[in-house]
Amino acid sequence: MNSWLPRELSRRLHSISLAAFALAVFGILGSGCASGPAPVFNKSAVSAPVTITDNGDSWTLDNGIVRATVAKRSGQLSSLIYLPKATEADMAAGVGRRGGFGGGPNAGLRGIGNWEEDPSAADSVGGLTQSVTIDPAKNGGERGEVSVKGVTGGQVALSPGSPGSPNGTPNIDLEIRCTLGRGESGIYTYAIFSHPAAYGPASIGESRFILVVNREFDWITVDADRNMLECAPTDWGTGVVVHAKEQRIMSEGYYKNSVEHKYSYSGVQYKTPAYGWSSTKNHLGIWFINPTTEFLSGGASKQELDCHFGDNANPAPILLDYWRGTHYGRNTVCSIAEGEEWSKVVGPIFVYVNALDSFQTPSPAALDTLNATAGNPTVPAAWKNNAMALWQDALNQAKMEKAKWPYDWVNGVDYPHKNERGTVKGQLVLNDPLAPKSASTKLPHLTVGLAHPDYPGSSFGYGSSVVDWTRDAKFYEFWNDGNDDGKFTITQVRPGAYTLHAFADGVLGEFARANITVEAGKTLDLGKIEWKPVRYGVQLWDIGYPNRDASEFFKGDGANYWLWGWNLRYALLYPHDLTYTIGKSDYHKDWFFEEVPHATDLSFVNPAAKDPASQRFGWVKAESLDDYPQTDTRGPWAVYGYGRATTWTIKFNLDKKVQGAAIFRMALAGADGGGFGGNTSGGLNVAVNGQDIGRRQPMGTNAIRYNTTRGVWQEIDYTFDAALLKPGENQMTLTVPGGDLESGVVYDYLRLELSQNYQADGTPIASPKS
């Protein structure tokens, strides 16, 4: 073995045979190009007809690019192989198991794809059927599709389709289809959930499509920021649990002395059109592509987990596509009443695979540097460039899939085709007369959508039983980006009655207009629509920029927010807490993105770290499994995961005495723990010039625990007598109580308004007599 080969790479390949190891090394050292963009494998040269082979208990769909095996009992993918990178021996190696996959580095792509629920339980009541719904032998090999359908009769619950999923779903029928077309580098899968009127009440729990792939996929991609070489599976699998099984301190590997947190790899579904894993050795990629988000829950702001490892000692990489998500404070709802006729087509989702025909290779010096910087690694640019090429190809494929939606080959289910859908367009015109004179009337990053009207449901701790677009999983939603001049077009909308919703950067709150009726084949032009944001009075000052996340604040940017442990490192960055002076301070640098308790035990710091307050990785002290076995789900968090109360101070000046009502408006991108989320203790306390004006308890969202700037967006207001303000310097303090460091708030925007027409209790102030 060459002396420069990194120890970590040797460890990752330790289980591969010598022959396979030689192939792996050749993949790194071989004839790939040394510079320039890495072109994607030319799949257009492959145009073999689609075939379907009946294996008795399964079908095999093959088009010369991918070969997929679908189980007849469950409808699940039991194998997926990318043929251009597989040898005959590899293809004959069989299907791997959920816990791990066999084969060498050229074994191609194998995985197991499971829907959260499957229809197999219907077999016990004679309701399980299998069929070829599109026969390639009858269309010249252009497309094939297979179906497994379970009609439960309301007598049995659907089977859990994946390990760890809930114990079935009662009173629901389910059909799963898998589709392959000529020349397509991947397979489509979709699920049709239905509830006949004769069935009793039903409620679908967390639901998703899951794909488990070969461990040699070692590069994870969610978006431009979470696009990186992953730790080795065993580094994660044998790490010390800190606070929860999803987050572990690694003692070995490229990221030793770091915490790997599986929820760091979550994304806003509307903004992640293609995400997945790729391989630095085999130059393969596998991606989930949602050609539309209409079937996903929670609308254009819903964030969900995309990729991660499993929880065993040597886990395989996983991709997830949630259609009914439960994370980040949005426990979306899909409940169906007794006697209600309902169905929902989830998908088709495209499982896309690609490969590089030529690729960049890291130099020996780059690999030496990688090895020497283990802990806070410098990853070879060649690997990054290869991964970017694969991802860019997947993003291009996502654009093509979006253009093809709705697919004309989906038939026999409640799925309107293009001529059966409608379009809504218009122009939102911002009218904000109380805004500062310098404010723009543009609507940057305008997002406009149509959703089912709000309806009653369970509160789930939200303080309200109303199910709005952010909580709905039962119905379809249609969202498009608008222009900054307010013009928008929402296409491919199913006929029906909707409420129009919109939000944009720079505008606090959202727009809503009810009673929008969409008709098949027609375009509804709403013309110009006035958007008058809520303001209670003139604006005295603000901090930040309303955009529904904390990206504009210090460490809230895409390069940082998702890294584990800012709630610990706050104490290093702000040993005396934070003071912000209106007119002097810069919120990009002087306002931290989350306010949390102030850590009092700094034993989490790795003494060898050069800059534990700011460096990306390698700043956490390693811990021993002897001291903290993985059965200890708190781990060292019990030692250093608590802190004292944190108080931030805002200083501002007024040039004269004022009267009326002052309204402190606080927009939060997330909140967690302690008194947050419904508990009666704790909360966020605000005081003005030393006098308390209120304590509020925002809805808990797991934003801090799960390392994000986008939990549930919410606004909480504090109204107080403006007489508390005085000419000259004033101080407002924001206090998060002491407690678990995963409690606190993630800020979006803060604004102080003054209404001189009303008292704080809402009583009108009489105008002075002339």
C-alpha cells in the first residue's frame, strides 16, 4: 500500500478483498481527468427497451441503465442496480440487507426502498392484489409499471413498511406502484392512500419513503452548505451519545472530536429539489427528486430530515422523503372522519442515479493534507468537484422532471393530467404606509401558494385546533416563486376551492385571501391585489430582516447554523452576554442568531482545538464509551448541558417623551425546551427600563436541538404603556431562563412600534381639542 494513502481511507476499505481494493485504488489514481468540470456519464447512448420479468415473489424491471426488483407482497424496492457501473458478477451478488450491503467497490448501486406503510396486511382478509399496470410488451418497451394494492376492508391495519415505524395504520387502503421508462436513469415510485366512506375514522402517522444504500456512498448532499464528505459509518456508529441517540461525539476519523447530528441534514422541502449521496471512490450518485411539492405536507416552509445514518454500529446511508412530516414543530395532520371519502396520490418520486464518465483525482499531496488535518479536515477539491458535478446533474434532472409534471403515464388513480388542471396568476402590490420612508415596495423571494382552507383539528400542543397550510398533510398544496414586482403564476393546480397565501422577504407576516376557485383547463387572473401588512403604529426601530429564518444574524448563515453546538459555544463567543445599540450595532455581526441559557461548565472544550468558539469541527472534547455507554442517552450532556439565565440588552434613544401603546413585535424562526412549547414554567421575559412588560411561551419547534434556523415561524407581541419610555437612552432586556442549553429562541426579526392613538389596553386616546 502506498505510504501516502490516508489511514482513514484504509480503514474505510478494510473489509474489501485485495482485488476489489485494487479496483478502488485505481478509481482514485486512474485515468480520470485532473482538472476542469467532470462530465456526467452519457446515458442517452442507452436506449434498450424496458422489460418486466416475473420472478414469482417479485418483479424485475430493466431498461439497460437500471435494474430494479420489486417485492410482490409489499411493493417495496428490494434491489436497485446501476448497470453501467456493475459487472456481471456484481449483478449476481444478490440483494443486500437493511443493515448492510455486500460486494466490492464496483458493486454498483444496491438499496432497499421502503414506504413507511405497506399493503401486505390486506392479504389476511383476501384484499392483496398484484398487477402489471403498464405492460412494456404492449408499448414497444417504452415503459413498464407494476402495482401492489391492499384493500383492508377496514378490518386490518396497514403493515409497518420499515423498521421502527408505527404499528400500522387502520382504516386505510394502500396501493404502491413502481415505474421504469426507456432511457431513464432511475425508477419512479408512488403510493395511493385511500379511505372509502364505509370505513371508520383514520389518522395516518409519520409517513415517508426510505431508501438505504451501500456504505461506499460517503458524500452527503442536501444543499450548497450541507454538501460534504461524511464521517465513516463506524465513526458515527461507535460514537458517544450526547443528549440523544441522534447526536454522537466521534473519537476517530476525519471528524474526530466533533458531534455528528443526523438532523443537521434537514432541508426545506420546497427548496431542495434533488438531494442524496454520492461516492468519492466509484463516482456514483443516488438522489431523491420531488418533481412537485404538491403532495408533501406543510407547504413551502416545511423542513424535514433528508439524509442520515442509521443507529447501529456500522450503519448504511439513508435517504428520506417525508410526505407527512412531524419534525420542527410542525406535526402535520392527516385525519379522516368516518364516512368521509378521501384519497391522496403521494408521488411519483423519482429515485435518480448517475455517474461520472470522467472525474478529477486528488493528488498525493491533497490526500496527505486530508490525513494530516483529521479532526478539522481539509477535503481534496477533486472530491468536492466530482460531487458537485453529480449534484448539478441531479438538479438539472429535477428541472426536467418539474417540466414534465404531471406525468402523462399516471393513470387509473385520482391524478389530473395537464389539461385537467388550472392556473392562477396575479400581482401582489405592497401598500405599507407606516413603513419607514426608505423601505422598498419590492417583494424579494416572494413565495405564493394555494392551500385548502383552514379546518378544525386537534391542537397537538399548538394552542389552536385550526389546521392551516403549515400543518396540513391531508390535502394538496401548490406553491410557486413570484417576482419581486409581485407578479406570480401558480401552475398545474387541481380544480377546487383554495385560500391564496404569500410571504416575502422584508415583510413581517403573510398575506391571505380566501375563496379562490380553480377550474380545469382555465386560467384565473386575479389582477392586482393589495397587500397591506399589519402595523400597529409607527416604527421606532428594528433589528434584522424579516425572512422567516435567522440567516442574517451572526452564525445564522448557511455555512454555520447547521453545525452542532452553537448553544454551547455561545458562552465562548459572549462571555458577558450581548448588548446591542440601535443605530450603532450591526445585526450581521452583533446579534447572535439564537438566545440560549449561558453555559457555566466549559468542560466540553477540546483542549487541543485552536479556536473552539468558531472552528467548524474538532472543538469538542472526546469522551469514552466506558464512561458513557450508548445506553446512556444523556451522556456528557448531563455534565455540561445546562446554564444560567441569559439576558440580552437593547439600547436605543428617543428624542422626546411619547404616549400611547408601544408594541414590541418579535418574529421567531424557532423556539425550544424549558418553558417553551406549552410548559407553564420559564418563557421569554421582556423588560423596558427595568420594568417587566410580559413573559411569553413560544411554541416549541426543536430548532435548537436539531440545529436549524427554520423551525415553526411565529410572531409573539408584547404591548406596554409607552409612558415607560423616556427621552434619551432606553434599555430593553430579553431574558431566557436558566436550564437545558437546548432551550431558548431562534430569532427572525424584532421591531418596536408606537401607536399614539390607543392606550396599551386598547382604549382610544382622545384627540386634543383645537
